[in-house]
Amino acid sequence: MGRAGLNRKTAYATLAATLAAEAADLDIVWALRGPVEGLKHHRGITHTLIAVPVVAGVVVGAVWLIHRWNEKRRQRKLGTLNFSPGAPLPPRLQPRHVHWGWLYLTCFIAALSHILLDWTNSYGVRPFFPFNPRWYSGSFMFIAEPVLWGLFFLASVMPWLFGLTDREIGARRAKFRGRGWAIFALAGMAALWAWRWTEHGQAGALLNNTQVASAPVTRMAVEPYPFNPFRWHAILETARFYQTAEVNTSSGAIDSDPQTDVLFKADNTPAVEAAKRTFLGHVYLDWGTWAMVRDVGQEPIEGVEPPHATGNRTWTTVEFSDLRFAYAFTRSGRSRPPAGLTGWVYIIDNHEDGGEAMGGREQK
């Protein structure tokens, strides 16, 4: 965004845009307090519309401090050199012209772009929190989309490569290099979004017009694969079970086998009900729009010692997972949710919290 034109309006535009676009993910510091705290606050208040003007203001303040430091260095450097009155200063010693209004607008747009990008994937955002706690997700872009990375990589690297060529032949260095490539990348992103959005809607229409499940479907989700915009993973919920399907919007084919693609809903045992009332349970069910909670028996949690129940006391493990991420979207063929997005709770005597963990890390 900086190279696409904002850097022509004010100095520090690209620096400020980069900082503002990344600032929302500072919420990862909550993970230092434990994995459940990390899940609770990830894509939380820093990913909301009320945070955008605050983020923009803080970044502008940080850039102002950098500008003051640069100006003091420049003045000290000028004091050590002797220039004739009226003589032009070399580019590196010329003052930077900062338009603070444009800089704030740049930061505001960049902070909004972070929320927009996060909305396009399945994880989603809560832009209206704390007034509205609902999660919103476009689910038409894969959470780590290689095609999008390729577009931005080209826009970042190609101007540098052409700059090397220009220096070799002695061409004059362009003041604002890479504008065309930046506009190309942003336009390519918009085109990719439009394409995937269209295919996502087509996949949903195919499912609505085809009887896939043997029982009435109460809700449905369509999740993307990386690279291929025609391939989609569907989740269908009925009163008694979930059924998954693979959809190809290019051919119109829907592949779903009732023998292998049906997952019956787990019973609400006393241990499951107790697990839902734990800290992890509240956080996970608030985030997991397709959460599955099941009692897996006395199965130890990786990296966490089982409870030391004595006498007649017993313990069991309750697992929390989300069906949005439980499909083989990688070459490894993994069909279980990523460990970092799966939680476990030890329940003692069907009511007592014996320990909580996610991704092999215990929540203290």
C-alpha cells in the first residue's frame, strides 16, 4: 500500500503502513500466560474496529519519535560539514517532509487491512467486539494462501531486481520504485478474492441443491483448500451427526461416503459437561463455531502429567476440537485439527478440573 502511492504523499508512509498492518498481532503476547489465554485473546480487542484509530495513533506517535531522532542526527551531521550558502544538500541530508494527516490516514487504512485479511479465512474475526461478540469469517481464502504470498513476493522482489539492473547500466534511480508492481499485487489480490468468493458461493449452491446427508441439514460450512480455487471441504450438521463432503466447483462433483464421512455427535457425559464449565471450555466454545467436545477416556495429554487420583477417585480426558480445521489440507494427509487448535481437560470424578492444555502446553 505504501509503494502503491501513499509514499508519494508523505515520508515514512511505507514504514508506518507496515507497523500499523502488523500491530494487531501483538495480541500473541497473551500466549506467555498460557495457551488458553492465548486463544482467548488472539484476534481479540486488537482486531476490532474500535482499536483501528487507536493503533493508527500509536503508530504515528512511534514514527514521530523516529522522525525526531532522525532530524537530530541530520542536524548533527550538518554541523560537522561545511556547505556554501544556497548549495544543494545531498539526498541523505535533506529534511524529510512529513504530512502527519496523510500518515495517520495511511496507518488507519493499514490497520483496517489486517482485519479485512483475517476475515477472509476460516478463523475469522470479531470486528464489533466488545459490543457484539459474534465471530465473522468469509471462509473463501485459505489461512496461509501460497498464491497470495506469491503475488506479494513478486511485488517486493521485482523492483529490487530491476534496481540492480538499473545500477549496472547507470540508469537514474527512480524516486518511488515499485509502484506498478505494488498496484499489480493489490489488483491481483482483489481478483483472487473475487474468484474464490464466487467459487465459494458456487460450492454452497451445489450442496444446497444436492441431498448429501440422510437427514435434514441444520447448518453447513464450506472451507477452502490452498492453491486450488475449485476444491472445497464441506461440513454438514444434522440433529444426530456431522457429515463431510468434498466439492469440485469445476466439475460440479460432490464426493461423500456415509460409511467414512459421518461423525456421530458425542454423548454429553457428566465429564463433558464439567469440561465445558472449565476455563478452557468457556474460551474454546466461545471461539469454536464448529466445536466438537468428546470424552476420550483415560488418555494422557501430551506434555501434561495425568492427575494422581487416589482411592476410589477416577479421572478422564475430555478433548475439544474444531471441525473447520479437521480435514487433510496438507500433503501429509492429516485429517485431525492442528494440535495448537485442540484442547484437553482432565476431569476428576466427573466434576473437578484436573488440568488443562493445548498443543502440548499446560495452562497454569
